[in-house]
Amino acid sequence: MTAVAETPVPAVEPAPAPAPDAGAKPRDILIICYSGELEKTWATMILATTGAAMGAKVRVFLTFWGLQTFVKDQKRITGEGMMQKMMSFMQRPGISHRKLSKMNFLGMGPWMMGKLAKQYNVASPKELLEIAQSMGVEFMPCQMTMDMFGLKKEDMIDGLGEPVGAATVIALLQGGDAPLFI
Amino acid sequence: MSTEQVAQIVDAKGLSCPMPIVKTAQAAKGLASGQLLEVLATDPGSTKDFTAWAKATGNELVEQTVEGGVYRFVLRKK
């Protein structure tokens, strides 16, 4: 210990490490899914499913690039105006069309990742998403991102919650949710 | 060796993280309190993961063995 006390303090017995109360209600988990890259989508899905498996209530707030992941796979162009359409054209939405942040090589990287995942029996983000939904993980789209990208409810995959704003996120954090920003 | 009857077996051999835990949680849901669940996995990380899962969920890790690269866990539903 390097703490310096100006007045001598009586020796205090070190408090025992808080013993996790087996079976006590675990903290809720709030994942802020901000990024749209393949590897980060994967991390989000693995942690969301595992959180649910560990008995925690898991919510995932979908915002900015993270929301694009939850557009239906078969949607190619989304949005109303030219700029919104161009945005979706430049970065194809949908969970099966994620790119890697590094080593993308025009899709070679994700293709190789997919091959390796199959070889090692790693569930794909899409499979994990379905499992997460079946385990009661709640997905909350960001209303502002929906508006900015011109996304409509029918563009999005089934089973998402009602769109919410940052205040909902902050209120959950203030309420004690364990936060993950991915 | 426990002599009690195992109510369900989860075969998670060959599966990678997080599937052994996810499949176990899904199977545990369908069991009644006190029933035993047996899990078979080949993921070496599962030794620590199943201890953590049992601790977090309050289910009891009754038995843990490894044989020929197959990890076997017996869990009692809370």
C-alpha cells in the first residue's frame, strides 16, 4: 500500500473480498452496440448470449453503425433521400454483411473468418443473434440513428424493441446496469 | 461417481465458446429443481467457464472429470 495518511490511522482488518452471492440476482447488463464491424458484432453477440446464459437480464442498445447490423439481410438500399441511400449503398447493412475493421481485403477477410469459424464450430453472429433473441435478450434501436439513416421499422429484423433515446441508456446505467460499449 | 440418475445430457463436444454454456443454460431451464444435468465438452476453457456459470447461477457443480480430452460436468439444478 502506498497510501499516505497525515494522522495515524488505527490498523483496520482488511475487508474480505466480496463473496459473490451464489444465486443472488446478478446485475443487469447493458451493451451499447455502436460499431458495425464483423469482429465487434461477434463480441456483442457472444457476450449477450453468455450474459443471458449466466442468468442476467441483457439489453443491447443499437446505435450508429451498430444499428445497421440489425437491418434485414436482404435489404440492400435503405433510407429516403439520396444521401441516406448512398450511405447504405457504401456500407451494406445486415448481420451477414459485416466487414472486418482490419484485413477486410474486399471481403476476403470476412470470408476466411467464416471458414475458420465453421472449422472450429464457432457460431456465427447471425446464429448467436437468434439464440440471444430466444433467450430474452432485449434489443433497443436508437431513435435518432433510425431517423438519421432513414430506417423504418419494416427495414429492421423482427423482434426488436421500441426505439429509444440516450436518456433510456443513461437511466439504465444510473440504475446500476453493468455497461459495455462495443 | 454419483449414483443418481442424470435427467438430461448436453453434448457440446466440438463446440466453441459460448455455445457449451449457452446450451447448458437452455437445457437447465427445462429441468426441475434438484435434477441433474450432464454436460460433455471439448473446449478446454470450459473448466473455468462451468465453475463460473455454476457460481453465478447458483446451480451446483456436483462433479467434474476429464477423460480423453472430453470434459464432463454434472450440475444440479438450483
